[in-house]
Amino acid sequence: MAKTILLVDDSVTMLMSVKNNLEINGFKVETAEDGLKAMEKLNAGLKPDLIITDINMPKMGGIELIKKARALPGFRFMPILTLTTEAAQGKRDEGKAAGATGWLVKPVSGADLLKIIKQVLPGA
Amino acid sequence: MAIEYKKNLAVFSDFVGVEEAEALLEWFLKNPKGKINLSDCVHIHASSLQVLMAIKPIISVESKDEDLKLWLNTVLE
Amino acid sequence: MNNLLEQFLSEGRDFLQGIAEKLMQLENNPNSTPLMTELFRFVHTLKGNSGLFDFPEMTRVLHASEDLMDAVRNGRVNYSQELADQLLEAMDFVGILMDEIEVTEKIGTKHAIPAAELAKALRALLGNPESETAVIEDISPKNNAVISWADLPSLKLPESIAEKLYRYAIDGDAVFWLEYKPESDSFFKGEDPFFLMRQVRDTLWRKVVFNNVAQTLEEMDAYSCQLAFQLLTIAPEEELDDLLRYVPDETKRIEIPALAFVKPQGNEDDHPIDVEFINNALILLDVGDFDALTHAINTMLELSASELWSSSALRWVLRLIESEPDNKIAQQALLESLQTLIAPDWSEIAQTIPSTNTTTNSSTSVNSQVPDDSLLLGFHEVMNTQREILSLSPHLSGAWSEGRLKAVAATLLGCYRAVNHDYESETDAALQLALAENSPAPLLALLESSLADISKLSETPKLEQAELVAESAVQDANFGRRAEDVTAVAGRRSEDATAVTPNKTLKVDQEKVDRLMNLIGEMVVAKNALPYLANRAETVFGVRELAREIKSQYAVINRVAEEMQDTIMQVRMMPVSFIFQRFPRMVRDISRKLGKEVELVLEGESTEADKNIVEALSDPLIHIVRNSLDHGLESPEIRRTAGKNAMGKLLIRASQESDRVLIEIIDDGKGIDPDVIKNKAYEKGLIDEATLERISDQDAVNLVFAAGFSTADVISDLSGRGVGMDVVRSAVEKVNGTVGIESVVGKGTRLYLSLPLSMAVTNVIIIESDGQIFGVPMDLVVETVRVKRSQIRTIKQKQTTVLRGRIVPLLSLNDLLARNVEPLTNEDDEFATLIVRVHGEHVGILVDNFRETVDIILKPMTGILGGMSGYSGAALLGDGSVLIVLNPRELI
């Protein structure tokens, strides 16, 4: 049973790169270009097993997305990872405080990606 | 479903996720002597783990997963 | 060209375009935050994307640009024309690189130097050109310190697992103790702490603790994480760090040294191992004859039951001999532990510098000598009883039956035999005479004369024994329970003199005693409801008779409850020798290290106090003793020049003063120079110039307890001992103790701690303020007075009054609790004022009214309220209401 991951990033390049990596590893991937679009998908009934989101995005950023998603029914316990750069220690903490499970550091290699997802997603 | 409730027995299978804990607790409140079958269970989310620790039910069949069995043995004896 | 690269280039060009546009717009509108945020996001995303490929030159320039824009966005660097030019130049460079990538799919080496120069120029605008690498942070948890014995968890492992772990540690595999206590809301962050722990590899021992906060299962919240995980693993450090990187604050990792696993366990032996065997083993160890030692131990093990504590200890000795043949100190400590059945304290032994000829000072003769002494005590006791029986009614004719006389005679005979005196014929003669006369007189006469004889004979050995015991108490203080053991044995023997009784000591789990303690606490509170009830019976229902009966029943329950409470307190009592026992070794080791000669004298080790108090004493005492050795006592040369005995003296004395324990630490060192302290305190800004002039010598010495006084330079250049004394003070105050210091320069220092015997019951005065009642601990209250409004003066905007010639500052409790209400006065316009002692000063607290004082069981606040230091806790009153107890020390 393939796990579904919702991937949110405003850069199409980044979406493409991470999506590729995830699909190679057998995940089903949905994408959104910002928090607003991600919320639209969630409201439309998408129920991923994991959300990976960038923080700095136009319209709705990752922190707001985490807070909004957590308030939806069925999302309070969902693992959520933020996608940040190595410089953004503050962002990582902010993400955790908003309810993120952990973070991924850009650029993320396929091996790292898989390792971390396995850690937060039992059965992956 | 990761937990199937029978008359006096809860059968756990695969990965018991976080959503199950509340229902599990309620089931135990209704069936205080309920037993559990862990045979095909590989993992129990921490929330359900603490429910089990609070109830300390009888395990009718232990898990086939050796590691899970080790952990549960230290917890539920 | 692959899709991803194509996408990168096309999106990248859009970003470059966007960056150029935003920069232009900023020229006209340099303070626009939205523009700035957008610009940063473009640069940030572009840099992130470039990292997906191997284009270090591009990433380098973009990274520097991102940092610069971040600084501008946060206002650390001002936007300027020059900055915009520099950024545009950088983006142009990135554009050139993109063109090249489009053709060749790589970046030529010729761009390396311009890239470095551009990055440098951008960073120059940041003001720190060298910081390129500084932004890469270490994400591994930093709170995992190196080994410290004090931090080690106390492990209760099965011996087989302990052995395994010990061998791993000896073989150089780091064994880590991992403790993980997830936040209670961790499930709502998508975490599964159990799953995380299961991913730790090579776990050799594990434990989960569930701390259910709910009273009943119905109230349990399955989604509030109340778990704590503990495990021991030999997984590599980096792997653990990596796994736990999201929860560094909730985890603790300690590397456990091999010796920590060496912990004998098992049943306490009924018959301790023969002292002879231990001495023999120690000698064999000393001469290094491991073969003989191993043989002797194996033989002993065959003879003993394997589940005994001593057998476990012996097995450990064998393992140490096998794995660490050179660690004689550890082997010796284990062998010595066989005498006390207390596992060696490795933290102290680990500090010891190995020395080859450490001799043991076990005194074999003690056990055989002491029982005689206590036997005599028992003998006297029985004799006294017989005397009482005989003196009951000397001439009541007929009352003295034959049987009673015979019984007394038989008892006397038994007693004489027990103390090895042959009075058989005398007793027989006296009995015959008594029977003939039908009078107890002959037996009484025999009793008195024999008593005189026997005590004369036993006087000499008694003296010797006393010396012996005293000596061994000093020498063997580090052997823990020695003194108690001896009395225990002695006590049992004296009982044997009259009847054979089994050992009546019972081992009880501390939790049970604590539970009992809580229950009796509730009982005390519950019984306090009875006077209320009596009062109601009289005033509300008008049944005076019933009220009186309730009161008399209350008196009975009250007495029983108080006695119960007393008894339970006594169960919790523990001699201070528990902490004193470590000092001989500590003093020896430290003084040797410092090259000082110190004689340690311990007094009053049998003084008892509540377990919690004794345990709370431990750290402060160690601190103080270390300070005395470090800074108080001088080196032998200095002492000689000062005309003192080369050997310094350190006295640690415990004594009981009414309901408090007094601990004194007295040294005859160089004392504390008040002038040095004054100046130091002034330099540190703890006192102002005016105080510097006026302060008395004693007050100056007391400054060592001031927070912030102790710093590293104090240690190095000052005779004083301000090292962490504020820590000592606060530790002692936490258990309602006080600490004081007296010092004479050149003569020495006396530090004293005064602590309550028990901490179960607190006496508080109830006060009213703004319609509420509060408790204030009586030990802080000096007096209660009523202050007339006219007697209140305002000095420097502070209200004060003069009380017995002393200026006392006044504070309103309402103000302290941030309630904007004036305190009430009585008809005579007087304020109810509670004078409390806080940090040695008297302060008046204005309240509305005083009420009675009550004994309460103070429960500390928990949860969010636990963080409010202005309150020391809450208690239930007899009428069921809750009393909040204030903590004036923190409140003021």
C-alpha cells in the first residue's frame, strides 16, 4: 500500500526534484505551489500520510499551513516535515513550535529523504 | 482496520496508528477484562501503548515481531 | 538535458528577472517591507534550487546574496544604491552561468575566482566577510555532556545484562544511557515516541515509564503523552544524534563507564561473609596472587547460595580480575563491600589516584566485644524488673505464693548464667530462705549484692570497648552502616537473654511509607473537621450535648492521629551517618591531592532526621567540606609559620536542638577576611559605597551567601569561600533550613546548617486579605502587630514604620499579589501587620486580618501553578476549603 505524500513548495524545480526522489522510492506524491493551494487540496478531501512543506512561500507560508492543517479534522496527528535551508535554524524551531514533526534540509539527497521519512512514518 | 474488536478480544494487526488509541481506551472501559491478540501486530503507536500500560490487559497471543515483543514484555508484565 | 535541469534554468531566469524588477522598485521605495520580503524569497529559492545540482560557483554567490538580503530584511544592514549595484552584478553573473549551463551542462573552471570575489564583495557589505562557513550549524544535540558520575542514572539491571554491558564497555564499545521524555503534546506534532525509540539499534535494556496523571481510567487522556523511555544501547553516537535530532531537548544521553555496571545485587545475607575470608582475600589481592584469590572465591561461591548479595559481589570480583586485573582499587572496594553489603561508590573510587599500598582498617574484634556490653544492659534491665516484682508488697502475708518466689529465683539464675557468673548455690540458698520466711527479702538481698559484684567486674572491659567503638566509628565511617549493624546485633542479643525472638526488622518499600505518610496527612486534616462539626452542632442545631461528645471523641482521635503521625515520621528517620560516611574518604583524597594534612572528626553521626532532609543535606555538605579543604585549611608549611599544628582539623558535627538538626562544619584554617569580602562585593556591585563604609564584619562575612558573589576569580585570589555558597543557601532553604557562618581571621571558620527534623507538617498562620485567606509559614513570622495609620511614614516613596526602634519597611499583600485594593483597618484605624523575616531582614506585610494558626500538610503546586514561586503550596483545611500558602521569600 503506497503512502501518499503532499509536497508543498513554490519552486517548480524543487517540487520536481523532490517528487522524483519520492516516486522512485515508491511513494504517491501530490504537489502544491503554496500553502493556499495545499489547503484547497486538503479541503477537497486529500488525506496524505505525510506533508512536506517549504516555509517561505507567497500567499500562504509553511508555518501558517501547518497551523491551518492541524486544525482540520483528521490532521491533528499527521506527521509534517518542513523543507528548509541549512541556515534557517530559527525557521526549523518555528516550524516545530507550530506543530511540525521535524525538518528536511535543502537540498535533500534521495537517501536522506528516505531515511527521515522512514523515521517519522511507521510502515513506510 | 488495525484493531478488530471481537466479543472479549481485540485483535491488533500491522501498524496500530495514533487514531486507534481513543477507541481502544473506550473498548477497555466497556470490557475491563478484554484480552488482546498481538500476533500480526508489528507496531503500536505510543498513544495506544500508554493505554495498554494503564489497563495492563492479558495478552492472549504475543506478537510475532521479536522487537515489539521485547518492548511489550518490559512494559506489560 | 534532463527535465529537472531544464526546469531549473527556465524557473531560474524568471527569478533573475523578478530580482532585477524588485531591485528597481526598491530604488523608489527603499523601505517597503513586502518588496524586501519578496526579493529575499526569490534569492532564497534560487539558491535552494542551485543546491540541487553541482554548481558550487553559482551557489556560493547566491548564498552570499541571500545572507545579505536576509540582513537587509531584518534591518541589520541598510538598503543602499551600492548594495543594489552589487546584487545586480551578482545576478548578472548568475545569468552568465546559466547561459553556459544551457550549452555545456556545466560551469567552466574560469568562473571560480570571479565567484569568490563576488561573494567576498557581497559579504563585505554585511560587515563580516569571513562568515561564509559560520552559517552552517551543528544540528546534533549539544546537551549530551561527557561522563559525570553525578549524572549517572541509578540502574537496576539483572546481573546477566549488567555483565554483558560491562564487557561491552570494557571492550571499548561506548554504552549509552538514553532517556527520552516526550512533551505531553508530542502526538499532536505527528510524533510517535515509541516508534522513534524502536529505531534505536543494539538496545540491550529498555524500560518504559507511564506516569498516568488521571485519577481514573475514565479521565485518562490517551492523547496526552505521559510516557518516558529509558534504554541502554551500544549504537554509535552519531547514529543516536541523528535519530534524535528533532527532540534534543527531550532526550538525555550519557555514556556509562564500565564500572557503573558493577553493582552486586541479591538477597541480603543472614550471615555476612566471614571477616576472616574477606581479610584473607584482601591479602591475596594485595600480594597479587590472583590464582589463589580466584580459587578462594570460587570455593566460597560453591558454598553460598547464588542469589545472595555477597555471591553476586564475589562474581563481580572474578569478572574484574578477568577483565581489569590492574584495577586493584575496584577489586578491593568490592571485597570490602562484603562487610557492609553496600555496593562501592564508584564515583569516589574513580577519582582516587591508584596507590599500591592502601591497607584496610577493618577491626575484626568489634563484633565479638560489643555484645558483652549490650548484654550487660539487658542483664540490668531484667534485674530491675525482678527488683520491682520483689518490692511490690514486701509483707503482704499470703500474697507471696511459692510459685512467684520460685519464678523470680529461676529468672535470676538464668541472668547470672547469661553473664557468666556462677551464683547457683547462692540463689538456691536465698530461695529456700525466702520460702521458709514467706518473704522476698532474701532474694532481694541477693539481687542487690550480686548486682554490685557484677558491675564491678565488668567495669574494666567496658571502658576498653568504649574506646574501641569510638575508634572504629572514626576509622570506618566510610563503611556505612557499621555502627548501626553493631547496635542491631547487640540489641538482638540482649533480647535473647530473656527469650528467643526472631529479628524483627522489616524492610518496607519507601513508596509505601510515603503513601502512609500521605494518608496520615489526610487523616490529620480530616480530624480537623470535627471541631467545626461540634461548633455547628451547637450553634446551628442547638445540641450542646452532642457538641460536647464530638469534642471528647475528637480529643481521642486527635491523640491517636498525632501518635500515628509521630510513629510514621520515625520510620522515615534516618541517621546522618548516611551522608557522613563518605567524608573520610573524600577528605583523605582531596587533602592528599592538595598536599594538606587534615584530621577529620565526625560527631553525632547517629543524629536522625527525615530521609528527605538527610538526602537534601548531602550536596550542600559536600560543597562546604570541599570549600573548607580548598580554601579554609592552609598547607602544612603555612600553618607551621603561623604557629599552628601542621595538621589542620575539620570537625563535622550533627546534633539535635529541639525540633531541628544542627550540622556544624568547623575548621581551624585561616578564616575569612571581612575586608577582602567587602571589597570584592563592592567590586561586583553587590553593595554600594555607603554599605561598604558601614557594614559590620559579621555582615560582610555573610555576603558569601549572596547570589552572584561566587565567581571563578573569587576562588583563585581570595581567602574566602564564596564558591557556590549561594547554591548551598538555596538548597538548604528549599527544605526550610537556615545556614550561617562565623569566622575569625587566622583562627578558623564555623559554618552551621539548621534544618527541620521532618518536613511533613507545616505550621502556618492564616491571614485574610481582600476577601481571601492565605497561609504564611510560621517559621518566617517574627510577630503580628497592629500599626496605626498615623505611625506609617513614607521614606523614599516606601512605606515604613518604626518598631522597637527599628525601621521596618511595609508592603501591602494586595500590592504584592497585584490586587489593586487598599488593605482594611480595624475600628481604631490600625493595619494588621505581619512581621516576617526574609533574608535576614524584617519586613512588615499589611493584611486585612489575622486568624488562627494551623498545622497543615503542605502540597507543592503542580503543573502551571508549580512555576509560580510566590506560592509554596496549598493545603486542605478542616472544613474542606483550600488554603494557598504564600512564600514570602519569593514574594517580596
